[in-house]
Amino acid sequence: MEQIEPIKKIRRYVEFIVLISLILIYGLSTYQRNFIWKDDITLWSDCAKKSPMKARPHNNLAVFYNGKNLTEQAITEAIIALKLRQNYPNPFISLGDAYLKKGSPDMAIMAYKNAISIKSDYADAYFSMGNAYAKKGEMDLAIETFKKALKLRPNDITVRVNLAVAYGSKGLTDQAIAGLQYALTIKSDSPDIHYNLGVAYEQLAISIEHGEESGELIVNAINEYKKTLMLNPDDFQAKERMTKLIAKSKEQ
């Protein structure tokens, strides 16, 4: 018995060392994995390196580069994705988004049209192309394109708001208000919708200038700015517009 006990102690000691070694090894691999995947760019960079002949990782990398305003890198990755898979519409969106961020709306529109030629019901392509037309100041084309996106995605709040803004920039305030009011039936707690509706009411009141109807529109605008601030207290634009309208209404 005296000889067995030391052997047991040695065995337990060896088992303990092995266990600690395994913990360190697996802990290190977890740390390395977390380091590689610390954000989306490093994640998809790792995927693109491991699967360089697959288009999807390169396009996803382009998407996240665009999100960081790294447009040149986004363009490079989108082009790589298109070379690997020519009938893949998504990289054309990434390419267009990068060109739009760079201030080249014509190049962006061309990219979006290429996406649509591959996938005719691509709502994202129509929406992004509408934004490109709006950036060029071609509001008729922007409205037409936003309508196509809305037909494909009727409950898309962002499309509805951008369409309403395009209507407002054309002076078609009634259409803008109607569109925003409908958007609120889908998402009543959106501060952006309430803010833009306030702006639309304010613009319509200015176009009328005087009379009871103008006063009602000013009240409507103030109420929408109040709702905006309830949902987003840090919206200084809504606060500034509301303050000016309240002061103006007291003067009248």
C-alpha cells in the first residue's frame, strides 16, 4: 500500500497538467477566433482569404466596407465578386453604393441597372437607384424609381419616406403628406416619419401663407415635431423647427 499511494499522486498530477494544457490550448484558439471575428470586416476578410474563389464573401466584405465609408476597398471587393460570378446581382448593388458615396451617381445608376438586368424584381436596386437620381436632382426619375421599389416592397418604411421626400422637393406636398400618413399606419413610432410629416405640413402652410387652413397646418406641424421629440429627444432639428413655429404662431 505504501508504494501505490505515490503512484496515484503522480497520476493525478499528470492528469492535472494535461487538463491545464487542454484548457490553455482551447482558450487560446477561442481567443484567436474572437480576435479574427472582432467585427464584420475582419470576419469576412477571413472568409475571403479562406475561400478566395467564392463570390459571396467578397461581396459581403464590400457591403461592410461601404458601411465604414471605405469606398475604394468596397469597389475592389465588389469587382472581385463579379469576376468570380458574373450573374450575381448583389455586387452591383455594392458597387453602386460605393460610387454613390464617392459622389458619382451616374456610375452608381449604371451599376444598379446591371443588377436589375440580372434580377428584374430587385427592390434594393430600384430603391438605391432612386436615391442616386435624387442626388442628381432628377426628382421625376427618383419618384418613378421609388414607386417601382414600393410596388415590390409595399411595407418598406424607408422607401415610403424617401418617396415622400422626393414629392416634397417637387412641391407635391399633398402626395408627400398622404405617403407619410400611410407610413405611420405601418410604423407609428418612427421619429423620422413624424419629422418629415412635420416638414411637409410646414411647407404646405408656407405655400398657403395666410388664413385659417395655414394656422391648422402649423399646429399639425408642431404636433408632429412634438411626437418626434417624444420618440427621439436628441433631434435638435425637430426642436429648432418646433421652437420657431411656436414663436411665429404667437406673433400672429
